Amino acid sequence: MAQMVITAGVDVSKQYLDAAVWPTRARTRVTNDPTGYQQLAAWLTDQGATRVGLEATGGYELGVMDALQTTFKFEVVRFNPQRIRRFAQAKGRLAKNDRADALTIAQATAVLPETAPEPRRRELDPLVQHLTCRRQVSAWITDCRNQLEHLTDKALRKMVEQQRAKFERELKAIDQKLAALVAQHEDWHVLAERLRTVPGVGPVLAQTLIALLPELGRLSRRAIAGLVGVAPYDDDSGGRSGTRHIKGGREAVRAVLYMATLTAMTHNPVIAAFAKRLAGKEKKVIIVACMRKLLVILNAMVRDGTAWRTDSV
């Protein structure tokens, strides 16, 4: 007789962790702090749970996730909240509260994962946090530039120009810190230098791939394209053949890859030639195809440990 697998789900909030076990439906609540992590781990052990699922909640889940994985040796799966919402909808569950959410996550943890997840790489946290701040500061600079296009009041223009200058100094400081963080780790430095041999790939894309796409070089070309969100999906039904669209993926990676691809379409001979062959298609179709091509090349380079070649696949 097959052994029953007991899974748990944890609904994370700033103050509390609501946990439930599937299929027993046992429940508990602890505080979202180190004391609560110990209580939760002991309770999960008593319940016989071996795999724990939780949703990404903007960082509130990191403490319990690290504790369960590293200290208490549980297998932890972190879900995109959208997957859990759709799982709940498929079950016909419309109500939403912390206890119900925890049970839904527990059941999803038993059904959805096909392979055991790898432990979260905590050493990447400083790089991830600086990249997050960089995106925010860059957006503020863009906001200032947009305001200046329409402002005519001299006092307001001076204020916004001062803000923009301040943000630009902060952006420069963040870029310097990002470069220092990469230089401190020999493997990151080597990887960044290899990635930057590709025309169009600058320091920001290299840093983003290191921090936000650690799977690079370990997945197939199709899998890595799907993970980033540059793989087109079918939309067919019966005799209808619908337009292919990209869906999901890691938006932060895709945004930086997009900007790098625009440069590569001009300065990278492989990407430029590929774009030329697609002439006649919609512009956005060409750009996404070039993004996928560039990503596949980078994936192959990391996989094989090679530098840029003009005959790269």
C-alpha cells in the first residue's frame, strides 16, 4: 500500500502564520517571528508533514521559508499567488480567509509540484534587494522626466529637476554597490564577465540574470523561455488557430531583457540578422522573438561554460 503523503500550507501575513495540513485538515496559528517558526516546525513534525507550501507575499514569507528549509529541513514550495487563486477557483471555492487559504495551499502543495524545489539561495538577497531599489529609483527618474515635459512653473521645474538629480546620484551609488557585490563573489564575477561578452548585454542584465534567474544554464531552451515569459503559447480550439501570446514569467527579468534586446538588435550581429529574417512581422513579435533568441544564447553559454561566439545558437 502506498504511503500517504502529508502536506501543509502556510498563509503568511505580516504578524501571523496560519497553517493547515492536508488531508487531515488540522490547523494552527503562530506569530510570524523566530518563536513562531519553532512552534510551527514542532507542530508540523507532530502532524507528520514533510512538504510545506506557501505563497510569495512580497518578502513576509522569507523568514519562515528560510527557517523551515535551513533549520528544520522541511521541503518548502513557494507558489505564485495566481496559481493558488486559480487552484481555488478550480475547486469552486469563493470564500477567502486565512484559515481557508492555508488549507487550499496545503492541498495545492500535494497536487501541483512535480519536482522537489531547490532551497532558496539566501546569498543572493543583497543583490536582489539592490536590484529592486534600482528599478524603483529608475522609475522615479522617469516620472521626473515626464513631469518636466509639461511643467511651465519655474519653481516647480526647479524642484523636480533637483529631485531628478538626487535620484540620478542614488542610481549611480546603487550601480556601484551592485558592481561591488558581484566582484565579491568569484563565481558571480566570472559569470557576469562571460555574459557581458555578448553584444547588447550590459552590467544590469548580467546582474539581473545572476540574482533573479539562477536557473540559467540548467534548463532547456524551452523551459528557460517559459520561466522568463518569452515563450509563445497556443490559443487553438477546434478549427480555429488563434494568435500566439506570451504569458506569465518573471517580469523583472523580462523588462531588463527587453531593453538589452533593443540594443542587441542593432549591435549584435546574430540578433540583428535574426531580426532581419523576421522582417514583415509585427514589431512586437520580432522583439519578443529576439528576446527569446538572446536568452537561449545566454542559457547555452552558461550551460557550456563558453564565451560569446558569432555562431552561438
